[in-house]
Amino acid sequence: MIDEDPLWPGKDGYCVGAIAPMMGPLSLKSQLQQQLAQQLSAVGIATSPMEVNSLPIYRVRQAYPVIYRSPIAQQWAKIRNRNSQTLITQLCQGGGWVAVPEREVVDWCWSDGAIAQGLTAVFQQWLSLEARQFKALEANIAVHYTRTRWQDLLELAQQSQLLTPPIPWGALTVSDYTLVTALIDFGDRLATQPDPPRLPLCQASLDYYAQHRIWGSDRPLAQARAGLIALTHYCLAI
């Protein structure tokens, strides 16, 4: 069972947090910006809607663990004449942010439990996506090919009952996070671009499939990997 507590103990001193599912909106970065804005407000620093979207947050890990970093304390210390270390201490009192030793930045690490929640939320949306809701014929032949290929593969996976919930996301290995983070990258781009390029996600998913077995893996891992393909298909179809 996934812990509903917003904080889980993390590795190497990191606190790890849970936030809203990554597809509501899809961008994990934009959700963290909203969360950070709320925490700034709690310590007396108001941010306008335009400022929220420009709060400095970037991902420092391209695979596992999923870590975002923000130099917000350093930035606001200069703008508002606030002590950066005091502000860091205040920001780290909730929301999963932790101070980076000897740096004026804070980190947020996506826990395994929160990852499972986010992937499950997207998977449920894929299950409810009907064929008539798919985008029209994709003009880019590479994107159309990839989407069609995953649709055919997922039909076979459904026949094998690999996509029957709940999907055991905990079976994923570190190497599987190459596709997880490609999905996160797509979501972060979607927050600032109404129709972001889909080719990077296509290539990442094709590379992933070439390097990882679905059929022939132990069943929980096969289910989780088929689930990632379903999430990719969802992103290419919406």
C-alpha cells in the first residue's frame, strides 16, 4: 500500500515528497513551482501567477533518483534582502524540500511511493482513453509509426493480461527510469508548450524497447514495463 503521508525517509539524507499526480497537470516541474509558491507565501513572500511559472527549478538527475533543485533562496535573498540560510530553513519545514550541504539551494526527491502514485494516475487515464479521443492522423510519420507500434504492442499485452491493474511499479529497475524520465521531460515541456515536440519521447521509447525485455521478464517486471509503454502511448495520443 502506498503511504499517504507526504513525506517518506530518503537516501543519503534526502527527504522525499509526494505531490499531485504527474498528469494533473502532466508537468512535475509546474506542480513543484506551485508548491514552492505556497511555501514562499507562508513565510511572507507573495508571488504573482507570472512569477510562479518562472520560479527557478531544474532537474539534476536524468535517471533515478528523480531530483529537482531550486536556487530560489539565493535569488529571493538578493531581491528581498533576506538571509538565504534562514529562508532555506523555512522552506525545508514542509513539502519535501531539503537543504543541500554547503549550497544555497534546496532539493526535492520524488520517492518510490510518490512515483507509483503518479504512474498509476496516468495509467488510469490511459485506460479511459477511447480510440475516438486520439489525436487525428499524426503528420509526422515517425510519431505516427511509434504511436501505432505501441498501440499494437499494448493490444498483445492486454491479451496476455499484463495491463490488468494494479500495475506493480515497484518492480521497475534503475535502467527503466530512462523512459520514466523521458515521460517527465515531455510533461515539463507540455507545461510551457501547448504542443511540444514528440520526437524525443518517440526515440526514447524505441530505444527503451530495444534495450529492455517485456515478454520473457518475470511477470511483475513485464507488467510494469508494459505499463510504461502504455504511458508513452497516452502521451503520444493526447
